[in-house]
Amino acid sequence: MLIVQKYGGTSVGSIERIKAVADRVSNTKKQGNDVVVIVSAMSGETDKLIGLANQISAEPDGREMDLLLSSGERISAALTAIAISELGFKSMSFTGRQTGIITDEAHTKAKIEYISGERIKKAIKKGIIPVIAGFQGVTETSDVTTLGRGGSDLSAVAVAAALKADLCEIYTDVDGVYTTDPNIVPDARKLDKISYDEMLELASLGAKVLQTRSVEFAKKYNVPVVVRSSFNNNPGTLVVKEDKDMEKVVVSGVAYDKNQAKITAIAVHDKPGVAAMLFKAIADANIVVDMIVQNISSDGKSTDISFTVPKTDSRKALKITEEIVSEIGAKEVKLREDIAKISIVGVGMRTHSGVAATMFDTLAKHNINIMMISTSEIKISCIIDVKYTELAVRVLHEAFGLSKNVKTKSKKKL
Ligand code: ASP
Ligand code: MG
């Protein structure tokens, strides 16, 4: 088998950890596999480099940031190659450029255009274990780029796709993907298997185990991904194409996101073009809107529009909305930052009815008011008061039978 193994920041966080990585890599090789390693920067390193730049400039140039930030992964790649060689295996480190990872020119958030992987393929043929610096690529004109925070997951999946690897293992400091945050629900279960689509929803809802773009990529190129811990030998969670078994489970996970803010424009004109004008102004400022709710107007003249944006953009979005208040006829604009988005995710929702009703009923029983609702084929999200976040996660996790050992009981309930 050809196995791509990606090690995150904590997995290469110290010399000791790097030696442990070298052990695991060499064991995988000893078992008769070809191994390609991708590494993140040592934990904290990327933040440290950003901090250094920010001591000089509040908005440092993207091109310079990319050269700076790419150095974190180069250090861990070289150290890891040294550690593997020390165990008696041939190993060589490669930068993004040496790997042939060509990207567009969007510095600090570049997109991969293609991967040649020539030198990596040659190294594998010679029995060498390549260690690739994650998170980075190079433009056609030879400028170093980085792929956005958490981007070494994407490097790993993209290299796995380019090399047609049999498996892409993502090593981190947790055992895999859980039914929900174990800090809130101690008996949350680790999932053995999850579909790309579910993982995509969970990742974009803030489950930090995998970078969202890497999951999109894995889905597109059908790369089987395993998320597992580099601190033990537990099997982890397999992220793969949806299969029949997955449909039997109605809800796979409960996610929450406290990083949202809600803006409401009260009594805007109920006429064509109002929503278009508002959301064009928001989009022009590069702010991503998540949920939108527009009430039916009772008098036929005015209506309320509410929408959510990331908390980091809330002040900017508020200002933009206030600026066009008179044009859209709003009486008032309100911002609420004390909200949370609670979501349930599962491909089984497509074939099971009553899932939304169970969710709303469960929240109602605990007196949790729902401010906004949005649904997709495999997800239902509700905006609630942030102070009920933990309670909502716990009761939904229970209601959908996600806790350990309660599977059969809960199936009856549904
Ligand atoms: N070191 C980069 C970051 O912290 C990339 C990564 O670790 O995936 O975002
Ligand atoms: Mg990461």
C-alpha cells in the first residue's frame, strides 16, 4: 500500500514527539508499505511567526507573510527526515515547491492548481521516505504561498490524490471524530466511520479535527481519510464515501458554534430589491452570511430581515447595514452577539422523517427558545441563546441516542 501520513502540530510539537513520529513512520514502512509523510509546523510556531510580523506591522504584505510562515513547516519536515534517517531508513525532506505543489497567487490563502509530485514519485521508487512540508506551495512565478490556517490537512489530501495513495492518515491529538465535543458530553462516542458530506458539515460547523477544504478535496477525488491520534494506537475515524450502513443512523453528530452574531434590520420595505441591496453590500465587504430569515410582512409594507455572520465580522456588518438603513427603509438595526448555532448532522435524515420535530421538541422541553432555523438535506441548525449551548448539546446528544451504550433504546424513541 501507499500510505500518506500527515502529522499535525502537537504530533511534531517537540523533539520527543518527532522521534515518536519517526518510529511510527518506520514501522509502517517495515510492514511493507510505501510511506509519504506531510508535517505541520511544531505547535504554536505559526502563531509565533504571525506575532513576530505583527510586532512590525498591523497588516504585513501577504507575499512576505507566506515566506515567513512556510518556514515553520520546513523546520519540522527537515527534523522529521533527520529522525527517520537516524532509525536507519532513507528519508528526504521536500518543500512545497520541491514537491511541485503549484498554486494561484492568493497569498496566505492560496488554492492548489496542480501537483506534479515528480521528485516524490522518484524518491518513493528509490525506497526513500519523503517528508513534505505541509501548508505551502509555489506560484507559477516561483513565489512561495500558503494554503490558509490548518492548510497542511489539504496538503496531505492533495498529495494523496496526486500520488493515488491507498490511504491518507491524518494524525492529531484526539482519537478521531466524536458524536459531539467530549468536553461537554463526557460519554460522546468516537465514530468508526463517517461520510464526506457529514464530515464537511461538522468541519464547517467548527469541529476542528479536519480543515474544511481538505474534506472537500477528499470528497472530490475520493481519497479515503483516517483521522487518528499519534499518541496511541487506536484505529481512529474513517472518512469515506457514503454507504448503506450510514443511512441507518439518523444523526451522526451534534455540533455547536459560538462564533456567530445575529443582525436584524427591523421593518424594512417589503418590495423587490431590498434583500439584494442589503446582501450585496455585505458581500462586497467580503463577509460571509450564514443564515437568513425574512418574516412574512403582516401589513404588506414592511418586514424584518435577520441574518448571521461570523462574530469577527459583526461590527463591520452592523455598520454596513446601518449605512443603508434609509435606502432599505429599516426603522432600526440590532446586533446580538450572545447567540450560538446548534446543529445536528446525519445522512440518515434523508430517509427518516420527524428528525426536525424531535430536535425542536427536545429544545422546547428544556425551555430553549429557537431564534432561527436552517436546514439542508443532512443538517438542521438552530440559533439559540449562547447560555444554553451546553445544555442544548447534551439534551440533543441524548435525544438522538448518541451516547455510549444507549443505541437500541434511542432507536425505539425515534
Ligand atoms: N501551521 C499551519 C497552521 O497552523 C498549517 C497547519 O498546521 O495545518 O495553520
Ligand atoms: Mg490542523
